[in-house]
Amino acid sequence: MQPQTPRLEIRNLRRSFDGRAVVDGVSLRIMPGQVTCLLGPSGCGKSTTLRMIAGVEMQDSGEIYVDGKLICDTVFRVPPERREIGLMFQDFALFPHLSVADNVAYGLRGSKAEKRARVEELLGRVDLMDFIDGYPHQLSGGEQQRVALARALAPRPRIMLMDEPFSGLDNRLRDGIRDETLNILKDEDTAVLLVTHEPDEAMRMADEIALMRDGKIVQQGAPYNVYTRPIDRASVAFFSDANMLNATVEGALAMTPFGRFLAPGVPDGTQVSIVFRPQHLRIDFDRAGKGPVPTPVDGTPARAVVERARFMGNESLIEYKLDHDGSVMKATVPNVFLPQAGTVMWLTVRRDRCFVFASQE
């Protein structure tokens, strides 16, 4: 069987402003029906990458292909309106003087009857037929977002580019509208590139995450793999709070308040950071009031004092100060757990949930 051609492929895209590389050698492949999230902090080059794909920004170098056909390099360029690419942004950009039907039909070609049929089909799918003759100012934010989705899908784009389209929505509505949008895009077999700075959104929506930093894609893969196999400590910290221990390697071992960690292949004298998430810091209630005893999975319990505890809704967040060196560690515990400040506890951390990185990373 011949391999399927990517719906969208970008190769080695570069763009600089005032001598600074904003996008630095970005390459991506997105298949039909696939959702890829370009995830990263503000200013890392995500939106510039999107604008180059859309054709509203010209790359300094690199190539863009749709269904295997070149649509843009530094010599040849298909105009934005002929790229069959849909766009959705945080600002829904609906025309206030046009009805909902006319907003959705904007940019459609064909007879009046064909346009109306497509408008009704899409408004039915986003459950807005009752508002077909209404105007944007009569709609809620969530309803306006669904009109914007219908308008973007109306010309049957092969690719949908989405730049933080849900960030203006109230949290109460966001999850439902994201799921609804994703279902419609999947049904249309559209390749989707979603730009976001929110890890939760990327994990919820993406088939694949491309983690971007300083103009480069530093890691790419399925959400589970990107989360559980981070490339460096910054990648761990981007998805959640992270605890970090600093240590020096001696004999392929790094000594910490939680016992020794394996550091195979790391030269003696190397400074390393041992990084783990708050949900993997455990309270050893069995050791309360007793001395530390090594255990095979969780290493050596370390004595710590509660600094403060807060209830966060689905879990409690507790901050501890380690006796060993005064460093602060965070732990999350399901449900309500609010020990008093000053309470002494013993903590352990699972070895298989820790990441060891050279400190210069």
C-alpha cells in the first residue's frame, strides 16, 4: 500500500524580523482528518507560522505543500484566496451588518439556492438554525464562535488554521464548544492546525502536539508521549508545575534527599536536575514519626514541613519545605487534604515518574 500524502506539509520554514529568527526551520506534516496542535508560550513563533501557511505572511525560506502540491516557496506563491485554507481566530470577525446566514455564506460561490443549502446544512450542524436570520449582536459568545466555525467550513477548506479560537470563551462553555468543533472538523475530514498556549487544550484536542520554543519545534508526537517523555525540564514545566532537585553525579548515581537516582552514562561530576510533577510526590503516612527507611520503588522518605495547603476544587495543593536543604516541593492530593502549616510529614517520589536532565539544558 502506498503511503498517504499529507494534506498539509511545511518544510524548513524560516522567518526573521529585524535580524531575529522568529520561525527557525519549522517542519510539519498533517494528514486528512488529523488535528495537530502547535503549542508554546506567547512569542515563540506559532502565529507567524500560521500566517505563512495562510499566505498573509511570506517566509524567508522553506516550502509549503497541500496534498503534495507546492503552493509556496520563495519564488512561486499561490494567493491566499486560492489555497483552500480556512481560518479561525480568537476574534470571530463576524460582519455586524450581515445576518447569520449572510455571514456563513460570505465567500461561497454558486447559485443562491446552492449557497442557501450549504448555509442551512452547516447551521443545522452547529444547532443555530433558529438564528439563521438573526444578527451577531443578538448571539452569545459561544453562538458567535459556532457561526465563525460554520463560515470557515462553508467553502469546504481542505485545511483549517485555528489561532487561539476558544480563548475568548467563558470556561463554562469552552470544553463543550471545543468538543463540538472537533467533531465537525473530523467529520469533514479537514486537516487542522491549532495554535494554543494552553497545554490542557492541546491535550484535549490534538492527535499530535508540536511543542514550540524560540521559533523551533523542540518535540513532536502524540499527547501521551510528549507528556510522559519530555525532552528537557522546560518541557516538563510547560505542561504542569514541576519539582526539581539538583545533584552531582558520582559513580552513575545522583544523591538527593529522596535517596540515590540512577544516571547511567552521565560522567562523574556532572550537575543534573531531577524533575517530577506534584502528583508524583507522595506522603508516606506509614513513616510518620519514624526514621527514613529505603523502599524499592519510592526510594528514601524525606522529612518535610508543611508550608501551606490550598483546596483547588478537584484536588488539594500542599507546599512543603524539605529539612535537608530548605527547598520547596509541591504535592497534589485528590479531594480535600489540608494539613496545618508546621505539620511534619515524610515524602517519597516514584523513581519511574522522575526525569533526569543535565543541568545546562
